Amino acid sequence: MKELNRATWRGFCARVSILGAIGVSAGLASGCHDDNSGNTGDNGTATNVVYVLSNSPTAGQNSVLAYRRAGDGSLSAMSGSPFLTGGTGTANPTQALGPDDIDTPIAVSADHHRMFAVNPGSNTIAVMTISSSGALTPVPGSPFASGGINPASVAVSGDKLFVLNKSNDPAQITSQLPNYTAFTIASTGALTPIVGSTVNTIAGASPQLVLLSPSKTLLFGADFMAPGTPSHQGALRSFTVSPAGALAPAPGTPLDIPGPVEPMTHVVLGLAVHPTQNVLYAGFVAQDKLGVYTYDGTGALTFKTSVANTGKAICWIISNATGSVLYTTNTADNSISRYNNSNPLAPVESQHLVLQEGGVTYTDPMGHVVPTSEDYQLMLDPTGKNLYVLSQHTNPDFTVANGNILHTLTVAGDGTLSETVATTHLPVSAQTRPWGVVVF
């Protein structure tokens, strides 16, 4: 399909009474203490750190930005940061829709001793050892070939790594199809492709994430732009995961979401799973709704309902550790929505918070006023006391103030959000779109 820039997308969405953008993630376990020491826990793992992928498009200069996390959630740069990944990020000079619409570009092992990060512009995955101080060191042989073009999302389960290759890098014109694939992780951290694990999707689908179920026996994906391709394919994908790590499409995959007749109202950005129940949440980005599905042991999805979102362009989604609260990023107005999720099949929006420092606004061709800085990925700290939200510079005018910002939100006991901690301006240029947040 024809490339769309952000202004064009918003203009299109206005004709169908919505706006476009992105969202995702999953529940987090609690446990780490929260102080300003940056010391290790009893098991020798780093605590109180935050990581963001720079996504630098300069050859060989992609890196992980690392921060220490204080008791109030405020951040300070870690000594030695940024840590090079040995690869290259991806540039989006026209701010086209698709290339930066991703989630979970960084994943860490359950013991927090290994990090896996995408190099989307050089088609590799960096594997790095996380020291007790939080510093990162590449394992021997890193980075490793991703098994496709433009890796954008990773998920780890024991000795298996699952990778999404997006095939939507403006600098890499390719006929190779996007795919979902898997690797084994050696004790050294080395990656080996799992034979027969690769599942191709369709040209132009621009898939955006891999998301494991809590049982790790299912994997979910969202082929963001698939409804707009000539085949108008459904956006939601689910796979069974064999003990060996092979992926197999679940019944009904790919699944189309409900909505108006116009195919582009059926796009999906952002997925999250309930931590204890078989419920999947999806961002119906072009309808400003949160979709709710159940799934069974085969991975088959059943639509239950969709609920309204007062923000513009609902995107990534996460749950708190118990599943009682959901948070979504609403990209087109740089806002966060909080949902009361006491009934997991009927979330109720209970707060809409516009983030600080949206920057100068600009007007798209349809007359919509949008901020320079728009929020994308988000992640809770392990205690649930702070929510970190990454906002990216989406304005095609790169001469205005840099909108690449990491927000620290304070979470009250009932899940209510406030932004009283100073923002962190990321050390990347306005032409770079940083990706992903990992917190522990």
C-alpha cells in the first residue's frame, strides 16, 4: 500500500471519525526494593535501573541508554551509558506511519542477567550480559542475525527467544516478507535459529510485536497495516509454541477486528495479556477503543467487547501485576488512560492524563493540531510505584525543540497517575526515534 506520513494518516482517520497511532505489553511481577543506591539484590542482579533503546540510525551506533532509578522514580544517567549494541537503528526521515510503530524492542531474561535488543537497520539481535551494576557487555558473537529484515520486537522464555522481523525499514527496500521466528539461547547467550519455527506474514503488513501468554505456550502478534493491504487481511495473530520453540498458527489466525467497513479502521496497535486470566487486550487505534478478547489453549481468540478511550489514537497497553489496572498510551494527544479492570472483560476508563512537554504543535492537512512529542511505549517499575512513558519526536520539522522524552509518573495506591517528577530528555537527535522501555 502507499506509504503514509503522519499528517496523511491523521487526515484519513478524520474521514472515518478517528485518528491513527499505536500501543502494547504485559503484566509485571513485583519484588525489587526501590531506593537510590543502585546496589545489587541478594541474588547479584542489578536493581533500580531503566533502559531505553536509542535506535540510532548511524551505522554501528545503535545503543542502550541506561539510567539509575531513585526512590521517587527520578532518573540519572548510568556511568558508561550508552552501551553500544554492535548494530544500527532505523531512520524515518518522512515520519511515515509504520516504521516506528513497534513494541518490546528490548527484552530481558527472567533472572535479569541477559538483555536482548534489536538492531533494526542491520538485521541483527544484540545479546548483552547485565552486570550487578546494570552495565551491559556484549556476549561472544553478538550481534546475531535476526532471521529476516528489520527486527523490531523480541520476547524471551527460558532458553527461547522469539523475534518479529518487520520488513518496514525505509532504508532497506526488500521483497522479503515480514516474519515471526524463534531461536534457542545457549548458556553463553549465543542465538541459534530453531529450524521450522519461521512463519511469514504478508507484504506491507508492518507487524509490530511479539507477546507471550503468561503460560509461555502461546504467542500473540499484531500485523498493524495488514487490513490496508490488497488482501485486507486481519491484524490479530496468535500462535501455539511447542516445547522446542516452533510456532504454529492458531485457529482463526489472522483474525479481523470488528468495526466499520473501511479496512483501515481495522488496524491494531498494542496488545497486552491479563496476568492471571485468558484475556487479551488490543488497541483499536483507528476507532479510539480498547478491544477485549478471550483465548483458549489452542490460541483461538473470541471477541468480547470494545470500550471507549477518550484519548486520541490508543496504542500501547500494559497491565499492573494483579491485572486490576490497565494503562494505555494515546499517541495523537500525548496522553495516558487508566482503566479500572476489576472486571477483566469490561475495563472502565477512569483517568485521562495529558503528559507534560508535548512541545510545539503543528497542524496536519485536515486541520488537526497535534503535539511534536507523542507517547509510545510504557512500563511499570517492579513495585508498581512508577510508570515510565517514552514520548518520541514525531514532528516532521526537526528544527523545533527535541521531543524525545522519558516521563516518570507516580502511581497512587488505587492506580491514579500524576506527573510531578522532572522529565528526562534523551540524548538522541530529533531525527532519531528511541524505542522501548525496560525497568527493574
